[in-house]
Amino acid sequence: MAMVGDRKAFVEQIDHAILEELSVEDRLNAEVRQLLKTYEQDIERGHVDYQRMFTMVKSKLARERGIIL
């Protein structure tokens, strides 16, 4: 009987770890979007490629923070 409880607790811990790991990238994406709002006018005018800038900023922040994507 103890094995079932231990297994359930283990699975819950793994689920939590996976969800936390996935939310790290979601939070990083939200931060990058917020940072890029500064360049909104340049992006709208076509002076800056949004997707390219998003990728560059996201990669830089991930590297600085030791986040593996």
C-alpha cells in the first residue's frame, strides 16, 4: 500500500517539475514581448523585423540566465 502512495507522490512531483519547466519559457516569452513594446513604432514602420528581434532577445536572455531552451 505504501508503494502506491509513494508512486503517486513521485508522479505529482514529476508533473510539477515539468509544468514549472514549461512555464519558464512562457514567462521568458512574455518578458521578451514586453521588452519589444519599446520598439513597437520601429517594428510597425518595418525598420525592425519582430520575429528576428524576438528570437535574438530571447536567446540573449536565456543565455544570460542559464536557461536551456
